[in-house]
Amino acid sequence: MNGVSAVAEILKREGTEFLAAFPTQSMIEECAKLDIRPILCRQERIGSAIADGISRTTNGNTIGVFSMQHGPGSENSIPGAIQAFGDNVPTLMIPGGPPTGRQGISPEFFAVPHYERVTKWATQINQVERIPELMRRAYYNLRTGKGGPVLVELARDVGAAEYPGNLDYEPVKSNRFGPDPAEVREVASTMISAKNLLIHAGQGILYAEASSELEQLAELLQAPVMTTLPGKSGFPENHPLALGASALSTTKPISVFMERADVVFGIGTSFTRTMYGRTIPNGKVIIHSTNDPSDINKDYKADMALIGDSKLVLEALISEITAQTNGVGNRNDSATASDVQAVKKEWLDEWMSHFTSDETPLNQYRIIWDLMHIVDRANTIITHDAGSPRDQLAPFWEPTSPNTYLGWGKTTQLGYGLGLTMGAKLAEPDKLCVNIMGDAAIGMVGMDFETAVRNNLGILTIVFNNGAMAIERDSMPMAIEKFGSVYLGGDYRGVAKSLGGWGVRVEQPEQIIPSLQQAIEVTKTGTPALVEFIVKEGFDFSRYP
């Protein structure tokens, strides 16, 4: 075998079923020989997002892989690495590279120096004999500690070189690490004595597969739970103690109970200050648990910290709290759950006129509400796009099972949700996979709807078409007045049909549910469906102080 076939064989041994790719890339043919199915995208950013969706949906148990040609391929793929890096998603990127003898010669593009700041680890395979060593390191980085993309550049001459002897490679095992028992005792005591404890859970809960333990802790202490946007679905939002998730928009229960809290326990979150998260007010005792020590005291002063895998941390805390309280915890106090439900009802009542609106153009919240009540949420994976769709969907969609909501947002590239949904469908072919995007987003990546058609990926795309970049209105009043700069146009139903998919345009409220039901049935045949809703340009967001 040569270097390319050796890397392909390693991917096979590591459980790779799909290779998201953009030609020309010799990895495609070698993977196909091993029955690794190539998913050829139309642009690199979507290929990276497909790999991203596979990794997110499987908690990193299956690593999404994206391979692209050297030069323009790796140049155009940097945004995908940035997105995965911002959201801490373990994906493997394998670009081709110029021959090693061209190192440092302008204008040859070597990926490693350009990707080092937006990957967890980046390396070039510079000798064919080093392939097993460097691929082991790549997969160890992908599977251990905080997630993030890893890049392994395969130089052209190394890929073509003959690999000597038999390939000595076995799948890489990860390591988990747990917290200091003395620190666990101190944290447990503080949590037990808190008057108003709030649990702030991130996507580390999902990657550690610790949703059950998070429920146990919340019920043991009768503590309300909010999640970050990437952590959404890590705690079931139909649970009596669920506050929901916070993005740029948020829920009223999060606002109320964050203000009341005297102790905030962050688990599986970096506590990064971002406009797409929730700011913790001053004066709270902060307990921070993460698997990355560099997160501690980064943006918030941590009064106490626990370093470790979220599942191991939660197991240790549950055991210690049980021991300190003779197994009782705060279970006898049901007032918190009742308070959460009262605030939640008050909040939803405030928004009910949106959920049931008969106005035209259509109200986006009516569409979200109707969709949520006709699907089996435990068997539906949904994501949003950047901008208004994210801020409309995130507060109100109630996931009931882990990994049924793909939340993203620290970097917000328009159109990323389309690729995520294709990756989710590859990883979970029996589930309904939905992405909601705006007309600006589909304008950036809409041609890759044909990638879903070509690969028989029965995804459901919902387009909110208001004919404008409405959320940007306030930033360019003169440009709008003089030149109408925010206005867009397009028949996206027609685009879906012309690319070989199924499409329908909906303009009346009584058409919402029948059209969605018909589209869902279409997806079961392997045909991607697109429902274009003509929606109002004005918007309201669930934003509370």
C-alpha cells in the first residue's frame, strides 16, 4: 500500500463510515475501495459541516472526517475549522499538501501553519513511515479532553510513497480523568447549603453521555437546570426543573432563576463570555467544572473548581452528597420545581399569541410551535441557522432526549446548519433531521441542497423567507433608505425542485401543518424536502435581563 491507502485503512479501523470530501483528493478513491462512502459536497464549508454533524450527533464516538484537495481546497476549508474550533467539536480534517520538498516556497499553501490557531492539533505527515504514529496522536487528541478539530496534512510525495511492511495500527482508546476527592467534598457541602443553587450545563454533558447523572443531581438537590446553546438537549426540557437554553435570546425562567441564585454550578461548560450565552451577574458563588484547566478563571472568577470528565464529576458529587445527607439531599423540597413551572407557564402565556397567530405573512413562532407538536421529538434532530432562526427556535423548542438539538453559535457562519443536518442524517438515518434557515443563509449554501439529493439524504429544510436581511436593519438605515440594501429575492421552493428535491411554498396559516406533514413523509423516501414559508419581516425575540 502507499501512504494514501495506509491512511484510508486507518480511517476504516477507527470506524469511519463516511468521508465528506471535495475533489480532487486521492483519499476519496482509496476510501471507496474500503467501502467508506464518499459524500462529495459542492463547497468545502458544507463538507466540514457534514463531518461536524456526524461528530456532534454521536458525542464524538464516531469522528466525522473531511478531506479536501491541497491549495484551494484547504484554503476554502478554514471557515469550517473555525466553526468546529469555536464550538469544540472533534472533527478530523485531511487536506492534501504539496510535496515536502516545496516547504517554504511561495506561493505554495501548506495547511499546518494556517490552521494551527483554529485546530486543537495540526501536523503534516512528512514521512510515510510516520503515518501510524501521527494518526494515533490525531485520534488521541480527538477522543481525549475538550473537543476540537484536528488537521493531518498528507504531502503529495508521502501519499504516493510505498508504505514499508505491514500496517501496525489499532484503534486509539481515550482517557477520562476525574476530580480530586477533597475538592468534591468541599463542593458538595457548598451545594447542599446553597439557598438557591442553579446548575448551568454545557455540551460537556453530551460528550460525556452524562444526561442521566445530571438529572440525578438536579433531583437530589432540587436544583433548576439551564443549558448553554451547544449543551441544549443535555437535560430534558420537559423536566419539572428545566429552565431551557440560553442563546442571544433566552427564556424567562433562566432570567428569573439566575437572578435568584446564590450559587451557580457550571458543569461541562467553558463559561466563556459570549453574546450567544448567558452572563452570570456579580455576587454569585461560582463553582466551575470542566475537563480543560485553561477554562478556569478565564472569564469568571471561580470560587471552587472541579477538573474532570462531566460524567465522573457528577458521579462523584452524587455519591458525596448522598453520603453527607444520608441519601436525602433536598428531595423533600418540591417548591423549586413548582416555582419553575409557574414561571414557565407565565412566560409561555406571554408568547401564546405568537404561537397561535393567524397573521399573514406568517409568524415564525407559529411555524415552530406547530412543528414541535406534530413530530416525535425523541426521534427528531433539529438545528437552526445563524441569525433570527436561531434566536426564534432556541428558547421555545423543547428537546426531550440527548443529541436531538444541535445548538451552535460562538461563531455564526450563515448556512452551517444545512451541512450539520446532512451529517446528522448520515449518523442517524432513521431519525427526522430538520434545519431551519433564513433566506440569507440559503443564499450562501443552497446549491448544496443537491448534495442531499445526490446522496439520498431525506432531510427537511425549512426556509423562513421574509425577503430581507431583517436582523441587520438597525445597522444600515441610510443604506436601506437610499438603496434598499437589505432586500433579497428568490423562489427557494423552485430551487429545491430544480435540484431534484421536493419543495412547497406556504403562505397561509392553515397550510402550515399539512405542508409539514407532507414534507416529513417525503423525507422517508430518501428525498430531501424544502418548505418555504413566507414570513413577516418584523420580529420579536425572547430577551430578558
